[in-house]
Amino acid sequence: MRKGSRRTISLAFCDGENTVYEYPGREPAFRTARSFVTVDPDELIPLPYGSVLFTLPERYPVSYDGATGTFITIEDDGLSAASAFLSSGHLRTYLPAYEKKNTAPVLPLWAYCGVVLVDGQFFVPALRIDPDPRSDPELHENEEELEKAIGDMIRRYPNNRLVTQLTRCATEYRCLCARNFFLSRYEAPVPTAPSCNSRCVGCLSYQKHSGFPSSQERLTFRPTPAEIAEIILHHVNRVDAAVASFGQGCEGEPLLRGSELAQSIAMVRRQTARGTLHLNTNGSLPEMVSRLIDAGLDSIRISINSPREEYYTRYFRPRGFHYRDVLRSIDISLAANIFVSLNLFFFPGVTDAEDEVELLDTFLKEHPVNMIQTRNLNIDPDLYLDAIAFEASQPIGIRTLIDHLWEQFPDIRLGYYNPPREKF
């Protein structure tokens, strides 16, 4: 919102029918980690197109009472707190403010953002972190075009199981990356790994006894190097500045199939130098990272939730590897001079906590990656804070953290997507 604006900002809430309403006269609040905060109008942007509103079941909305300077829980069993899930390319800066009932269920795997009404219009605490349009919802309102493209691909590659998998991703899961593959643009996802050596609390593809479902089912087969190379070659030979990326939400850890991936990369590179061959990974197997680089890997994105080893381990719950292996994979990739991104899961009140920022500064000085992908962490806020046993320190604010990173590390790109090598 424009500085100095005097527009009316009201609390948003949901009724028992999952309809979102404005609560006149109630000043809204947001949350950072476990603390409630007042709403700063300068943090707000209009709800981005393609975002989704959610009800937060069995969670009371929380408002701010300016007269007393206190936060008030609206304990009405007919009401629940409201939240937004932002469209791609946007980074949330605050969580929704709520108080849980004892019977509240664990929330599904979405990145919950605060939401308010400003003169009757929805606004959220967020910023656009990457101008790349590849996953903008406006580009994906093309069901007839997509259906035809999927049919053409199935006829072209009737025996390639990855085409069947990506069809499911594009239609059932509405994966925008998979849709772009069929429409021959931007980045092609290449899922390959049915197993994983992490047990992430917020795993998108495998949940057991967690109280919430996975976002999509994990890949159930092991595509051959020939199937993998066929998909990649189709994409890079038709798309300028194409990216083909291993490591997707519908699979486990691609490094566990490193030998086959190295074969597929070599098969591609024997036929063409086009395209960016990229790996999204937990970085658990440094020697395999080195092998993939030798085969022709162009870029890598390694995921962490925190530069603090304890928080990392409690969230990723690694099996057979340690945090130091992840750091070694980063250093091997930097030494090989490929493009290195840190997939840093942002969580308001944790990522921007003062002691976390200090650790991140040290991390980036010791491991000067080329890019930080600022990704919202999809998880129930309370589940995450409990899982990592978060110890609070004063937050500086997500926007302030972004400004700090731009100022202190001007050579590190901040964004949301894997860039093609033409833009390294």
C-alpha cells in the first residue's frame, strides 16, 4: 500500500460455510513465529491473481485492540481464522494470526499467509520476489491447448512412462512446471526417484501417521536413462533458454539415482549442447554430485530450512547423511564453477530472527552461492515450530531481511525459479 494511506483495514474471518467475510470495527493482526504483531499498511499488497483463500479449521481469529494495546482472541465457535496461499513468485512476510482449539487438526501442506480487507478488497503481507512469468496463473488458463499438447506428446512417445507421469502432474496436480513442458516453454520437470533418504516433516510426496495427506503421490517407477534423455531432448531442442530439472515434488531424492542420471546427462550431451541441465536436491551425496557435474550438469539447487544444523536436522530428519555432507556438496559445486542456488525455506519469525540472520550471513560468506531461492515453506506453522524446537529471538522482518541480503551480498541473486544458463 502507498505510504501515508488512511484506507480502512479490517480483519478477515471465515464462517461455518467456508465463506470469507470482513469484520467491521475489528483491527486485524498478523503473526511472526509464535508472536502476534500489528498490521503495517506498508507491508500489504493486493492479493495476487491466482492466489487462494483458506479457512483455518478450529482456529479462532485474533484481532488487535488499539485502545488497550492488546491482542484479543475472538472466541466464537461460528468463526474461524482466514488465510491466503500466494501464487508463485511471491514471498509472504507474515503468518495469519489465530489461536488453536485443543481439537484443532493439523493443517495440510500449504504456505499460510495472513490476509486482511482494505476498503473491501483482499490484501496480503507479501512481495513479488521474482518477475519471471513462467508460473503466473494467467499463462495457464489454456485447458484446450494443454489437452491437445498432452495428446500430441502421448502419440509421439507412447512407451515413455515419464510422459504418463507428467500428464498426471499437469492435470491432476496442476503442476505448472509440468504444464509448461507440454506447452514447450520454460522449464521441464524430470522426476526420476521413487525413494528418499530424508524424512522431511513437510514432505510433499510422502506422509505417514502425520495427520495430513501428502500433496501428491510419489513416483512409483524408475525411468530408464533412455526415457529420461528422450524427455530432456524433446524439450531442449524445441525451447530457447530451456531448463530440464531433476528433483520434483512428486518424487524422492534424485541423487539416489545418480548413476542413471549421469548416464542420461551424457546421452543428452552427446546429441546437443542446448538447454540447462539442472538438479534440485538435498545435497546428501557429495560424491554423486561430483559425478553428475563431470557428466555435464549445469546447475544445482540445494535445499535447507536453516543454516543452523539443529534446525536442519530436526526438519529434514536425514537417513545416512549429515548436514556437513550438504555443505560439502555446495562447496564441490562452487569449486566446479556450475551455477549454485540455495533453496532456502522462508518462514516468518524464524528465517528473519536475529540469530538466524547472523548465522545466514556467516553461511553465505563461507559458501558464496550464486542465488538464494526464497521459497515459502509449506507446512502448518505450529507443527514446524514444534518440530524444530524453535527458540525465539527478535525478528527483523522478512522485508528487512531481503533488503539486508541485497545490501550485504550484492552478487547473490534473490528469486524463485531456476534460471537458464543464458541468465547465469
